[in-house]
Amino acid sequence: MNVEQKDRFEIEGGHRLKGDITPQGAKNEALQVISAVLLTCDPVTIHNIPDIVDVNNLIDLLRALGVTVQKIKDGSYTFTAREVDLDYMESEAFRTRGSGLRGSIMILGPLLARFGKGYIPKPGGDKIGRRRLDTHFLGFEQLGAQFTYDTDKEFFRVRGHALKGTHILLDEASVTGTANVLMAAVCAEGQTTIYNAACEPYIQQLCAMLRRMGACIDPLGIGSNLLRIEGVSKLNGTEHTLLPDFIEVGSFIGMAAMTQGEITIKNAGIPHLGRTVDVFRRLGIQVDEHGDDLFVPAQDHYAIDTFIDGSILTIADAPWPGLSPDLLSIVLTVATQAEGSVLIHQKMFESRLFFVDKLIDMGAQIILCDPHRATVIGLERKHALRGIKMTSPDIRAGVSLLIAALSAHGTSVIDHVHQIDRGYQQIEQRLTALGAQLRRI
């Protein structure tokens, strides 16, 4: 069996999913807090770490840098960055590892704060359009670091052995940019004020973890767009537990709706979901809250809401607590079987909607207006999507195509499912337990 054959799902559609499922730990939070272990020589224990490719690759990268990694049990690790091999950052092995992982950018802030320098190759990740890194490096420069970029080798370098606190206005409310600049600022001399900071739950979690490590972050600013940090000379170890992944929560709501299934999402982390559930409700999907669990009952029909004047609803991504751009592909897919029409506006990434050609091939009625907008005319379940062969272009589009295939008539084949593995742990086993007919060829 060759690699291409192993990297493929075969899905028999038309089976209603039913049962309980628990979301994994948050991928995007994991990439930040795992990188933060580089800020201290003391042990840091992190729980609820998802077993997914991107996170495992980051852990392997830290091991290669000399961080001692001890697995306590599934999902729980202790990291000790007592001896970090800074020379490894100049090696070809580091270039290869780092370039394949978008999350490798997150090690720069901690390395700069503790060791005065950090290097990474141009990071990889999803091919969903431009994903500029200016916010990170402009923030580092304002703290007093020097930034260089080797265009031939596509290698980023930052140096700064005496970072100074300052007033920083981020050019965009980037989650990863905020996290990176924050991790550099916690050890900068004096006070740093970060305006236009991202305020997502993952940033709030990172702030809480850093405060337990001894960082002086004003608690009144956590969860807002203004962070105030008083630099300290040393950070200590701590223990931290990741939130549930709200992108997985949205994915499971979409799967239940598309397959006319009945799913209970256990320990969903409802206080940290922002507008996620509200957006699915505007598509006509019933979602009930029971404590911290979400229950999606079987629905044979769901109708898209309109604006008050009766005009077509627009659903767009927005900074927290607005809808995450990672969920727009799933929302679009779910709308294909609804009654009514909706305009999907993907503001952040200009290539993320290109996967809709696969949905059109399956029978969906979608007009791609431009790289950022698509109009979906719901089929009202009068016509089932049909199974086809397709390729996963990125994590979220891959799961969206998987959701479509689970609801389709006939058999679908999805290639390049390593993209899905980057963000969803043991997805075939977990969905099979709900009744999905899914196998990795």
C-alpha cells in the first residue's frame, strides 16, 4: 500500500449519527501554551493536549531543541526547558521541521524573551491565502529587537538581549501575533501596553497561565483589547489545562445537522463558544444547552433565518466573540441542505472558499461571488448531495467535505486526509462510534 492510498478516507454517506462525543483540547491554544514552556527552566505540566499532527510536530520540535518531554498519560505532558540547544536553530534539521509547521512561529516570542534571540524558517500550514507575519515582528521590533529576513533561505531572525517595555499598537488583532508579542513582553524591562490585542479565550488562557508562572499581567485587561504587562526577570513552572476546542464543537453541530443525527457534545466549554452556537441557530438548527453539554436533536428540516427586513442573511467571520473564520467553511457546507439562502463572507483569507467547487460537484447550489464571498441556495433536502472523489485542501475545508460526504447519497473518497489529521484527533474512530461508515483505506 503506497502513501497516497493510506492518505484517504472512504465514506458511505446517508447514515444518521447518534451518540455522545467529547471535543478534544483546543489546537490553537495548545500551540501557544506549549511554546510558552520555553520561558522557564522549571517544569510545566499541561493537560488535555490533543493528539493531532500539528501539536505532535511542535512537541517533537521542542524535543529537538533540548526540551525534556515526559508523557504522564494520554493528553498530559510535563515539559522542562532547562537546557535549550540554541545552535540547533541554525541547522538544516531545524529548517526542515520548522518549515512544515505553521505553529513554529510561536516559539519566537519565548526564545527572544529568555535567550535574546530566536530563529525560524518560513512556517508552513494551510494554503488558504496570505498569512502575513508582520504583526509578530513589528511587535518584537517595538520591544527593541532587531529583525532580519533571509530571502534566499526564507529564514527569519530576531535578536534583542535587553528588551524594553513600550506602547504597542498591533496592526491587526492577530491571535498568534498577540500571543507572541505578549510572551516576549513578560520579560521585557518596564511596562508594555498592547493595544488592539486579540481577546479570544486562547489568549485569556495564555494570560492566566503566564500569571501563574509569575508574569505581571493586569487581570483587568484580560479578555479585552488592551493588555498591560510589567516585565519580570524570571518565570516559574506551573500546571495548565486546555479548553475544549470550539472549532470541533462547531464541526459536531454541523455533522449532526447534515446527517439528521442526534448528538450530545459533552463538556463543550459553553462559556467560551462566543457566537458559535447562535450562528448555527440562525441556520435553523436546534441546539439545546444542558449544563456544559450541547444537545443537537434529530431534525429533518432546518430553515435559514433572514434579516429583519426579509433580506438574505449574511454570515461573516469577526474577531472574538464573533464567529471564528475556522468555522465558516463548516457553516457554508451545512447551509447547502437548509431551506433558504445565505451569503457567506470570509473576510480574512482569500483562498479559503475555493473548496466549494467540490460541493458544487456534489450537487450543492453555490455561487462563488469572489475569493471572499459565496452565496448558498439551500436544497431543502429535496436533493441529496452525491458522493464523489475529492481532495482535502486544508484542515477546515477537509472536515467540511467530510461532513458533506457523511450526508451524501453514495460513496465518497477524500484524498490528502493528513490535512484533517492536523487538527482532529482520531476522527475516524470517534465518528465510527457515532455510526458513521468511514474508513481509512
